[in-house]
Amino acid sequence: MTNPLTEEELARLEGLHAKATPGEWEADSEKSDGCYGSGEDCHEGYLSFYVCAPSGEKICDALNSDVGCVHEEFDEDGCCYAWDDVAKHNMAFIIAAKNAFPRLIAAIRADRVRADKAEDMVGAAYQFAGNVLDYAGLFEHDEGQRALDYFCGNVEDADFRWPAADLPPNMATVVARAEAAEAEVARLREIADAVAYFGKHCNWALGFDLPTYGDDDNQEMLWLVTEEKGPINDREWSTVASGATPVAALVRAHRARKALGGSNE
């Protein structure tokens, strides 16, 4: 894999560009008296190409190039048109690279700024996720640890752990991880809100629905969030929501209450 340019290399390139002939460079052609071909197929004269400044002054040419390759074409009248095709393409590349140079450098620097911001975002999300899980009492829970796995490097490599300095230089990878972090932070915020809401409502209870004797053996075992209503001698319990885990049950219950307009109680 090609190593990215260092800041010193970028600065050196910028210095070279600043000292080069200013303006948008252009290409032009000129007649060369040189020969091409061999033996009876030897011919004299062909077009060569050069780079010129916006004023038309010549900057560099290919008249003495050792890598030229002359191509020929004949029109319908039999007239021959010959040109140095290698010189044509070399000059085109030099001009395109020089004229695009400021935008290329600006794009590299912008990508690095975005990469730094994405890396900072991933780190902040990791810290926030840990704090939320700790606040909710879920830091040691399997589901909490799975959430943190999103911030431990490559999610496809369970052996990789979080050293920020080892984040891959590939911008796409960093941005993808930042997007995953943003999605996971939203999920953890929802969990934290559900836990906080549960803590403020003493008439809510979290329990596990175990199959009783005689029940269907295939009955699904779920965590339930129930709500207690009524006077002490006439209590009623209704199921607010259920889920395969305590977190899933709490989140679904909170969503259900929000749907009824009770999320700010």
C-alpha cells in the first residue's frame, strides 16, 4: 500500500509549486526537423509538443526526448501527418498535474481534517457510550459490552482493541466507523432515557416471565415491564411491553409511553 504524504512532503511540494511559472499552463506544438523510422521507411519532420505559460512563452519541450514515438496518419489526399505521441501525452500530464495541483493539495488537507474530526467523534462516542452504560448499570452486561465492541476497532476482528493511534489511515474506514458510532450513541441514548424513565415511575416493575407447570414447553420466555394500578386492596398489573432482554423490554415500554405522550412525565 502506498504511504500517504507527510506534512513535510506536502510543504515541499507546495514550495516547488509556488516557485514554478505561475498561471494555468497550456500545450502547443512545433515542427521538428528530426527523422523517424529506419531504412527506406525513414522520414524527416514531425510535430513535437511543448508546455507554455499563459503568455505563450515556452516552459519546456520534448525536442531532445529519448522516449519519443512518432505516429503517422494519412488523409484522403495522401498527405502525411506525423507527431510524437509520447511527447503529446507527457506534456498533457504535466499540464494537468500542475494546473490541478492547488485543488489536489486542498483536497488532501480537507480529507485529513475530516479524518481527524471523525477520529475525535469516534473517541467521544466511545467515552459517552461507556458513561451511559455505567450510569444505567449495564457496563458489565453482555449487551453493553457488545455495544462497546463498535468502538474497539474493526468490528469484524474481535482480537483488535482500541488504540486511537492505530486507527487505519483509510478515510472510508474511519468515516464508516464514525457513522456506526453515531448510530450506536443514538441507541444508547434511548437506553439511558428508558432507564431514567423507569427509575422515576415506582409503579413500573421489571420481571421475567417464566413458564409455569402445565404451560406449553415452547412458550417464549420474556422480560416484562408491568404497570401497577388501583388501590391497595384492588391492585391490577398490566403489561406495558416485553423483550428478550431487560434492555429491550425497558426500551419498548418507554417507546410505548412516548407514543401515548407520556415521555416527559
